[in-house]
Amino acid sequence: MIKISILYPNTGRFDMDYYLNTHMPRSIALLSAGKGYRSVSVECGLGGAAPGSPPAHVAMCHYLFDTADDFMAAFMPHAAELQGDMPNYTDIAPVIQVSAVAISR
């Protein structure tokens, strides 16, 4: 199983309401129909390591798919729509990471 992580560093504008209530429902509807889709989670940053410090990331989205190819097959037909929606909720360049899930319980 692989995890696609989309991390939004806390470096700019981020409209959490739009992201959670408009962008993510559309993203989930499109990608969850893909082969190998397992789940998605979204995290909203609250704070950093030191008490009272800002979070390193304002938001994180994690998709689980059986394989990276499954993710790409689900994502690519909708890439223009989903990436085109980004200016509606952020001006932050996301950091994307593909990981092999070694432990999941």
C-alpha cells in the first residue's frame, strides 16, 4: 500500500473552510472511484513542537492506494480540475510525498 501526502507548509493564505467543504469533497468523489483506492484523511495543523508555536503545516491530505500507478490512474484524468481549483483556497505550493506504508493498524 502507498500513501500520497499533500502537505501545505504554513507559509501563506489557506482557506480551510473552502478546502474542507468544497475542494476535498470533489477530490474524494473523483479519486475514490479509482481502482486501488483505500481511504483519505485530512489534518488541520494546530501547533508546533513548542507550546504556542505555529504548526509547520496548515493542512495535510493523505490518500491511501494499493499502488502509485493506481493513484496516478485515478488522479491524472482530473488533474487539471483539481489543480485548477487550488487558487480558490491557497497560494501555498504544496509538498507532495509518495511513501510505502510499512506499518498500519
